[in-house]
Amino acid sequence: MGRISLAWQVLTSGAFAAKVTNLLNLPPALAAPPIAVAPPKPVAPPKTLRSDAVTLLAALQREGRLIDFLKEPIEAYSDAQVGAAVRDIHRDCGGMLERQFAIRPVLDQAEGSNVTIAANAKNGRIKLTGKVGDGSPSSGTLVHHGWLVTKSDVPVWTGTAEAASIVAPAEVEVR
Amino acid sequence: MSAQFVIGIDLGTTNSVLAYSALNEEQPQVQLLPILQLVAANTIESRSMLPSFLYQCTADESAAKSFLLPWSNDFTFTTGYGARSLSAEFPDRTVGAAKSWLGHSKVDRHQPILPWHAPDDVTKISPVTASQRYLEHLVATWHQAFPDAPIAEQNVVLTVPASFDASARELTREAALAAGLPDSFVLLEEPQAATYAWLNAVGDRWRELLKVGDRMLVCDIGGGTTDLTLVEVAEESGELTLQRAAVGNHLLVGGDNMDLALAHYVAQLFEGKGLTLDPWQSVSLWHSCRNAKESLLCESGPDSHTISVPGRSSRLIGGLVSVTVERAQTTDLLLNGFFPEAQLSDRPARARASGFREIGLPYEADTGITRHLAAFLKQSLAGRSLTHMLFNGGVFKASALRSRLLHQLQRWFPDSPPSIVEGSDDLDFSVARGACFYGWTKLRGGVRIRGGTARSYYIGIETAGLAIPGVGRPLKALCVVPNGMEEGTEVDVPSDPIGLIVGESARFRFFSSANRKTDQPGELLQRWSPDELSETDSLEATLSASDIDNGNTPDDDYVPVTFHSRITELGVLELWCVHESEDKRWKLEFSVRDDADL
């Protein structure tokens, strides 16, 4: 390894003083120039040959093995055995739903509290139960706060038409 | 066209993140870019992080275009979540921790060496190329979202570990430029970025929270590395200023080590139940252990946590095996393994042992982060006190780890224990956000952390003398860059002239030091201890004969030169050989080829 090809010449020519030059002092705060900024463009999704519902099933199986769980006969297992499996499914499927749908209550009030009905009645946000007459009731007790999705980010599937029905491929180990 | 955005990129060892803010706002509005990626074959999803993994597809997968992204014509590899999950089953086809390899000067980082020890039929790439691929992915995602704002025209800040030396920074820069980042992009140290994220979160209130003379430790524990930085509060013309006073050594120990240690322990529990885990189950276990860690190491956490590993067949419950992990054991394993009680005078064990070592990378022999911290504080505080502490990194989601570190600091500084600086609780994203905020303040003004170079740099000089066969000439180290040399400054290095041979390539051994703070340019070290100077890639310059063509060539074909060093505005270190009398100069370049011991 040819390292240093140099000779260390003994010249007592004296050392140079360190010259430290401040090349560029930053200018003081610049005024904000008027700039046109485009908002982020929603990315055009690639074409998919499969329904989003099947893609969602595949995601629930891939991340939380939900299909395995629902397809397995559970009569023979004890509650403790089922419970042990459910914890992981709950965590993994719950995390996936949060990421893709960010599900939130429709009404923020505590269940059991009194809520007004007027504005919510027609847009499908509430369902009336109990003594519902022909008139328009103004308030009632919140029994269930409901759920809504705040986004819908189902993955986009780009596979072929033949594979569109595959929720999870069969796994074969090569030995 | 002028820039519309400022962009902060955290190119992490395990995850990468991009944050941005439009420049037409009054105040920075830092947002995360959702990153489109393949999470499995044929499945594209947006996530806020891009796992820094790269999977080399099989020939069948490439032919079927199973890993196709809207912008890409290359189906031979995939990056992100999909690659990370495939790394479990196909470790031989998956590149991980490319960034740790970038900082590892014992290998040639331009050579295709990753996946490390992959079989011959797997395409290998270099650590530089892997980093380039992750950045290209982020750049492409950016262009999808903002087609009218090319990244090459924006203000971009890219973060690197504070402990990265000049050559690791240069390699990062090379990967970034190849990925299409603008020439003007700026490198920022990660712990500083975390500090900027805090400054952005508290706004001008920081001037009330800190006072002159305060010293803040930034402890950034990522997936694979621990990065330590000390920030001091000073005063300049009546204004408070922040100064980066010291950075720690490059420590290859992080959160992944802790999850792996717990997984290793739990795997033994499973073996006790007669279950030997296959690779897929091991990764599922690793994932479960990260959750167990966060739940058990939480102050109000449960006393035990059940970890289950499902069978691989479709029988989920029938194939399920569970073990119970006690809080006490986990605490003992992780706190005592990684944050053992230490004295401020303790030093990390030196020898590279095999404990958590993966082949190739020089993982820390001593996983006791507290001992590394003690060594760093002892050195950088020199007897002074520490007043504040800022945590960064996903590891600190486990609150018991924060408490343990704080408790340790209280024991080291009993008279005035440091207080925790509470900023963003966004531990996974604060580096990218902070980088973006830094870019903003650089353009628009605002608080800046000053610091200059984190290390001092030295050129190895072999001394003249009678040659003794088999014995190398004595080596001296000439300081060419002092610790703390600021961006935008340059210095002539005073020294006796050094003779370079015309027509030959001159090679210089090159060293850096994080702890020799007072060496000035021109100082010639006769001896040093191994933990003071570490050698990095050598430097090279070739003086062609045509450079010296005016007839004044010295008799013996030697050209006398001295050194000149410069830190550019962008933080790039440049070293030049200067021929004083003829006003000629040659730039020294890193040579990462021949001296790699592959």
C-alpha cells in the first residue's frame, strides 16, 4: 500500500500565523418573499384489478391474521387460549385500522349524556331509537357515540387479474 | 425559479423520514410527507416512515413485476416496509443498517458488499448505493406530491450522526447528490436537529427556560446508534446563543439491541416449552418484544406481559404458544444490560466482544450506555455541572428508560440535578422536523446552534530518519482543522513545507479526534493514546508534471507544499496542498479504495 511519498524537509522557515477568515457572514433575517406554493397533489393511484374490500381483507390477514382467526373453529379451545390469541390480533388489526381509517366517535359527548338532535338528524350522523314519533325531537340520551372514518387509505393492489382473488397465498417451504 | 419549500430529511439507520414546510408562511408549518411504498408484493400504501431496508427481488419476482412503484422502471429491488418484512425470511437478500456501514472505515464503502455475506446469486450493492436508493425513494415520493416544485430547487437539510467523521459525511453527500438532492443541500447533526425540534416546539420561550452558563445533554438513541451531544448556553451582545460544545464517539448500540436482547431471552423461554422458533416467528417475536418493552418499561405498566407466537399454519389458536414475561426480569435485563448504574469515573469496556455482534460491523463491546455517557460527560464537562437533558429517539417511549437515565444523572450531579427538557413527544419524527426548522431559520433568521466541526483533524506525517528494516518511520500527526472550526472559514496550516513528488500520487494517513479540543492548526503531535485519535480513510492528491511546467521544478522533483483547510458554508471539509511560491494548489480527496481490508 503506497502510503506517503513525501519527504519532511527540515526548513526552519518559521511558521505562518493562522489566518482565519470569516468568508461569509450570513445576512440578517430575510423578509419573506412572495412565493406561490402549490398544495400537495393527491397521487393518482395506479390501476387496480381488485376491489378495495379484498385488499382490506388481505391487509387484515397480513398484519393481524384476522382471517385465520375467524376461519378457525374455536369451540374446542378454552377462553384463555382464545384470549391469548386475541391480544395480538387486537393490537395488530387495531393498529392497521387506525392507520388506514383513523376511526373516531361521531359524537364526542360521553355516552349517557343528553345531546341535541337538530342538526345531526338528517345527515345520517345519528339514528333515533326509543319513543320516536312523527315530530322532530330536540334532544335525547346518547346511547352509543357511533363511529366514523376520518380517512380511507386502503393500500393499492397492483397484481394481475388471475391473482385478484388471493387474500393470502399458500406458503410452500423449499427444502 | 426560487425555492418554495424547505425540506428536512432524516436518513436513519432503520427508518427514514421527510418533513417539509412551505416558505410562503409567516411561521414554519412543519409537516411530514406521506411516503408511498410497497408494504408487500403488489401492495402499495402510504406511511409516514420509510424503513431503511432494501430487498433484492428474485428473478421470478422481477419478471412478474411484483414490486412495482408508480414512478419506477426498476423491479429488481424494493425499499421500505415490504423490504423490512422480507428481511425476516430472506436475510441474505436484504440490506439493512447501510448507514452504519457508511460510518465504518474498515471496509470500502464504494464496493458492492451488501447484503453482507450474501450468496453469489444475489446482486450486491455498496453502502453508498443503498443510501442513494432510500433517498431516491424519498425524492420520487416528493415529486409525486409536488410535481411543480423539483427537489433540486428547494432548500434541503439532510441529517447525519454527530459522530460521523469527515469521510462518512462525504459519502453521505455523494449518495445524496446522486439521488438528486440540490448541490446546495446542508448536512446537520442529528442531536442538533432534535434540539431544533425542541426550539420549534417551545418557540421564543426557550430564552426563559435556559440561561447563560446552562449545559444541556442531548441523548439521541436511535435503532442502531447512540449519539451524544453537549449544548452550552452563552451570551453574545446581550443575546442568548447556543453552542454545540462536544459530541460523543460513534456508538453502535441502540434500541434494536434492546429488543433483540429481550427477544433472545424470550426465545429461551419458548425453548423451555419445547418450541424452537423459525425465522418468521423470530421476527414476529422481535416485534412482540418491542411492544412488551414499551408496556413493561412504562412507570404505570403491568407486572407481566404475555407474549404469544402463532404457528405458521392457518390454525392460529391451535398453533399458539405463549409465555409470560415478568416486569422485574425485563427491567433487570434491559436496564442493567443497557443502563447499568455507573460512576462518573467509569469507562466502557474496551475489547470488542461477541455479545450482540453481527459479522462485519464493529458493534460496541460494552452495551452499557451509561458507561459511555459517563466517559463523554467526564471529558466534555471537565468538572462543570450539567443543567438540562433532552431525550430523543423512539427508545424513550419506554418511560422507565428516561427515569433511569435521569436518576443516574441525579446521582452524578447531586447538588444540582439536571432537569428534563420537555419538547415534542414526537420521538420518531423530531429529527426530520428539526432539520426542516433549521432550514427555515437558516433562510429567515432565528436561533442557531453554533459549533463548527465536531472533531479536530490531523494529517499523518512520516518523519525523516535512518531507515530501519521492518520498522516503520515514526509517525507524527499534524493538526489541520481545530475542533469547532466554523462553517465558512478557512485557515492556512502553519508547518514546515512538505515535499510532494511530482507525477506520483501523494497519500496521507488521516486522523480525527472528538476529544482533543485545544490543538491548533500547525500543532504536531508526537504521540497520542488510541482513544484520542482514530484513523479514517486516507487522503490523496496527484501532482501531474504538467502542473509544474514553468521550469522552476526543484532539483529532486519535490514540490514544497503546506496545507490549507476550509469548511464550506455547507459544512464540507476541504483540504488543499498549497505551493506557496507558485500560487498553485491541489485538493486532497478521500481515498476509500485501496486501504479497505476486505
